[in-house]
Amino acid sequence: MSEYQMSIEFFIGTIIDIANEEVYESEYEDARDIFLHGQCYDFAKVLKHYITNSFFVINNNEDHCAVQFQGRIYDANGDVTDKFNGHIATEKDIKYMENNFSIPEKSMKNGKRISEWLIDAIREYGYLEHLPFYKPNILSPSENTK
């Protein structure tokens, strides 16, 4: 496993931990499960924001999305390359994901989309400059996750 892969796996765990502690606070909810069953696009938006040069991918059934980086595919389970059958998302696919990959009652936190709230929360943790896949940019979360 490469340094990038290990760092991304760690980062995915961090996102899940933050979401479990700050967003989905009920003992009956688990962020990983929510991000795998309805909120995958929000999770992918967070990964894509922080993993420079990554791409959205959508599976062939058009019911799940993830992020591709350096030939590997990641979702809330980590590296799912060997299990994921799909393609790099087109603009049409991204519009479809925006409209269909969301659970309305799980999509907002403090008036923001979960993805935007998580992007801001992760930035506040302050360890991103140590991750080899992250290259800071000047775009705001809403501009960079499109």
C-alpha cells in the first residue's frame, strides 16, 4: 500500500469520526452506513475537495458514487477499487448524483449541506498540510466541489 493510499484510508476514517461525533449523534446512526446508503455524493464531494486531481466515479447501476485517485477508487469503506464497477462521472452523471444521491433529512447541518459543513470542519482540524495528496487551493468549498 502506497503512502497516498495509507493517508487516504486514515483521512476517510477521520471524516467518519467527525461525522459520527458532530453530525450523526444518535447511537442508532453510523456515518459510514449513511455515506454508503444515500449520502455517498456528499462523502465523495468531501474527498474530491481534499484529494487534489481526483475524479468522481459512478457505478454502472447508477446507485453509488465514489472518488478515483491515481487509479484507485475510494468511498466511505476506503479503497473499493476491486469491488467497484463503473466509470468516471460525466457532467450528466454529476447532475444525476446531485439530484438523487441524498437523504433530505440527513443532508444539512447548521444550514449547510453536510459536504460543505464537513469541508469546513476538516479544515479547522488543521492537519491537512501533512497529507501527501492535499494541495491547498484558493477556491471556496462551494466552488471546488462542483
